[in-house]
Amino acid sequence: MTIKIAIIGMGTMGRIRKQTIDAHAGCEVIAICDINEAISREFPDLPFDTDWQSTLAQGPDAVMVCTYNNAIPDIVCVALERKMHVFSEKPPGTCVSDVQRMIKAERKAGNRVLKFGFNHRFHYGVMEAKAIVDSGRYGRVLWARGIYGKAGGLTFENSWRSDNDLAGGGILLDQGIHMVDLLRYFLGDFVEIKSFVQNCYWNKISLEDNAFALLKTNEDKVAMLHSSATQWKHKFSLDLFLEDGYLCINGILSSTRSYGEESITFARKEFEDETTAMGRPREETIYFDRDDSWKHELEEFYQCIKGKNSVSVGSSLDALRVMELIEEIYKAGQG
Amino acid sequence: MTRHEVFSPSVQISDLHHNSVYQRELSLAKAFVKRLPLPFNIDPCPISGLERYEVLFEKWGRRYALCPQTWSLCLGALPDDETMRLYFFDSDLARYRSSTDYQNTLNRLRKDIWAIQVEWVEGRVRRYLGMDNYLLVDWGPRMQGWVETMGTASFLSDYVVAEPLPPVEFSGRPENGEVALLFDVIQSCLHPQELFAKVFQGLKPGGLLLLTCRSGSGFDILTLAGESESIFPMDHICLPSPQGMSLLLEQAGFELLELTTPGLLDVQLVSRAGGQIPLHQYFQRYVSQCGNDKVLERLQGFLQQNNLSSHLRVVARKPE
């Protein structure tokens, strides 16, 4: 049976989700919604509404929420209340209490699926890294360093992402959340946080454009995080150092390819010779030419709805933990 | 798809082909081949089935011809099964290769390389199959040290050796495995399509095929052609290009996950050949004479990343 899906919010993400659903044999978009009515002309074959309540009234099996952050919790909760499965973009609302509300609705809804869009875990570089770490061949993770930065750009200050009411947070909540999720994915839950959260350059906005954080687990694994909107050349970089080796993910494939090629370099540590082996150890690099993260993410959502899996990536618990960390980083960074 | 680059400054040609051992192998192989009648025909490409008209070079009187579709390089006239069995099991070369002296020397030289290969196998198995232990069928391993190294890997529940030359024989229970290895086997295979069909049949749905093979479209082979010391009949009769390998896997029903050429030695082989580089290969002669170590290292990296090295590595899956 085909899963009938309604998409709420037809901006960049809504369109990406629609393309992915169109390519999936088991899913179908049956209705779309956006506050901008002009968008309806681009999709003449689909029922369109500017009011999400009306779209939900069409009775889809599942809803994809691709709206501004502040609209997410209401839509998610109502959809769950109406026994629909829900996939929502990140961030999961604007604060921890939003996630708590959605979890309550999820529990009430019984066996409905609630999944959030942490698609970076489905990038091939990250999947490869996870397989290496889980295999145990390099021992346990000692520390990690993650950088995720973008340049902002000419429209940055006027974007909804820079509007505190709509977004609820700056670059850390918008983009850095992916890196926070990945650091937690590889190192586990963090119990101690130190940070600086500040606005360095984009002075017309009230939100942060840079966040620097140190996070420590109760096993003393430390992660260093930098999330930036003043990274004039886009950058994604995640280094993981383990007892017997290391792996470095550089770049992340995006539709514009502006974060460079996605690759992972990994190697076993070599102590034999300080100048040769430690400076130039045997390394292998894998370059990935395709981003199937949206496809994998939808497939997991689909399998969960079919009852074959439970949510392994982007569960409501993942969402809660990540939002708790982000709030802690904000709190610690703003003194 | 993916591209791979491997940086391994310590690996040298001598790690793979120890001079004293390799020269003896070459002379025994040559003696065997020279005793065979000289064929004049050019068979269709064993990979694509297409007629071939372009002979790239001749080695010991045997012509190597290019596939017009895939650029795979294979012996022009293919020997029969009996000749191949004789060559690999009942020739002076076969006896030398099974001698303790030969096996011990190569075990010593290749120990580190084998450890890296086992780690690669484990990496691919963990990536695509998960964290269980698996039954692995290893097709055509000729080195006892390799069998001991691979066979005792901790991520395997069972290890079975299979002989690819007809009639197919298994060292253990010939049951379906989750992983199949074909390390450097295709290059000495008369009927690659048939072998892939057998391997496919012997894999469980979702199972992985991992293979390595010499590629006929690789830099050192196309540069050195008949002067290449690393290509000779009957060890090397079928050298698929990446396109040829894709075709073989597709024909057999495999889903291709990775096809890369992370070879380390192409540039080293060409540089070492020095005066043996064919005169008309001006660019390669220039680079090997005038390029410094850094240039040569970067060139090898370029070949790896763009599937232009002669060492082919594949991960494929039998669909569920």
C-alpha cells in the first residue's frame, strides 16, 4: 500500500522532500501547503492550501513538516493527534519545551511514527565513519573536533533564519545542530559544556553568528565544536581520533556542492618512525560522488511506518537530547 | 559512486615481486608458454564477446588484444581449460610456487600487505553487512600464508576455499556464503562470465563480492605494453578495464557498490622501467625522467582517484 504524504511548507526543503518522495515507489505526495499562494502554480496537479489545518483535513497517512521552526510543534502535535505519521525537519522546534510537547503528543498517538530530519547521519562519509568506529578496529573514540560553517551571504540578515521569532536561534540551531547531533552520535551523551556564543559580524541580527563549544561525556571524551555563519568559504569537517587510528570527514555533499567534495580519510596510528610514519602514515581516502541522504532518510521513515523498523536516526529522543545540548551551549556561552 | 586514494609511502615493487623469486617465476612461465603451439587466431573478447581487431602488444609470441567496447585487454588466442590446469597445477612453475622456499619467502614479504587486505575486507563487511560473523568463500587463493591470515580473521564464522578452475572444488562445506573473495583471480580466468555466475550462485542474497584484479586500462600497462614485466601469459590472460569489470558484474546480476583503482605502483613501475618505456611514449618518458618524487606521488594519486591505475578493487552485492 502506498503511503500518502502531505508536505507542509514548500520552500527549499519541501521541494527536496517532494522530489525524494516522487522517486520512492512506496510513497506519494497527495497534497501540499505553503503560506505563499503563488507556489501553487508550480504544482498544478496537486491540491494546495495556505492553511495547514486544511491540508491535514485531506487525510494523508503521513505529514512532512518543512516550515519555519516556530510552526513545527503545533503542526507535529495536531498531525499526531489525528493519527498521522510525522516527519519533521530540524530543528525540532525552537526550544526543549517544544520537543517535550511533541514527545507527549507522540506518546498519546500510540504507534504513530515521529522522525526528525538529521540527514547528515545518512551521508556516506558519516556512514563509513560509523562503520569504522563500531567495528572497534581502531579502539575507542578519544576525542572529536567538528566544524560546520557557512558564509551567510547577501540575503542572510533578511532571511527567516535570522529572525528570532521564526527561527528561535542562530547558526548553532540552524546548521550547527547537525554537528551537535553527529558529535553525540559518535561520542555519546555530553554531561559538561563550556562555550562562547556570540555575534561577530552580522550586526543587524540579534542571533548568534558563531558558537564555540567544548563538550565532555561522563567517560571524559571531549568534543570541540565550532558553528559559524562567518566561514567565508563553506566548510564541513569532522575529525575523530581513536586509540589506534583516526578518521577525518571533509566536505559534505550538498545541492550546490559549496561544501566541497565529501571524503573520509582514515588511518591506523604508526609509532615506528617519528618523521616518516607519524608525519606521513599510510592513509586511505574515499571520495563520495553522490548524496543519497534524503533517499535513505525517507526509506527509514517508510520502513518505520510499515512496522519493519523503529526510528534509528532522528528519533524524538535524539531530538530532545540535541535540543538540550543546544540550550546548554547557549546558556553557558551567554554567561 | 566512490573514488579511492591510498597513500602508502613504504610500499615498493619488491614487496610484491621479490626480484630473485619473480625472475624465476617469469622464466618458468616463459618456458611453459614457449612450448605451446603458436596460435594465429584472435578470439572474441571474453568479457564483451565482441570481435577484436586491435593488438596492443605481443609477449612471448602471444598477442594481447583490446576490446573495442571496454578497452579491456585479454590474450588474443585464449588457451583451453586443460592448458590452464596444467599451468597452475602440474607445471614446473606450479611446483616452484608450491615449494616451501617460495611460500616462505612470499609469506615474509607480503605479511604486511595481507594484514592491510584483511582489514579492507573487514571494513567493507562491517560497512555493508554489519557486525555479525560471516561465512566467507575465498576463490582461488594460491598462498598458504594468505589462507592462514584470512581464514583466522575474527569477523568470520567459517572460511571455505574454492577452486575457480573447472571442475570447481571446495575445501569445506560448499554452502552459500555471505562473502565471496576473488583476489587476483579474474586476471587468469578463461571464462570470467561463467566464474561470476558461479560466484553469484554461491552467495546468499544480500551477500558481498570483494575482488581485486589487474586492469588492462591501467597506466603502467598501457604505457609499458609488451615491456611490462608484471603482465605475462598465462598468469594474465584477462585484464578488464573498469568498464569491462562493470559489464561482467552487471551480466552476472551483481549490484555494483564500489569500483576503484587504488593501485600504488603504476608510476613506480613506469619510472623503474626507464629505457624500456616505448620511445613514442614521450610524456611518460618525460615525467619519469624529470618528475621529482612529489610529482610522481601526486601522479599516482591522480591515477587512483580517476580509476586509471592498473590495480582494480571492487565491492558488489547480490541483490536481496
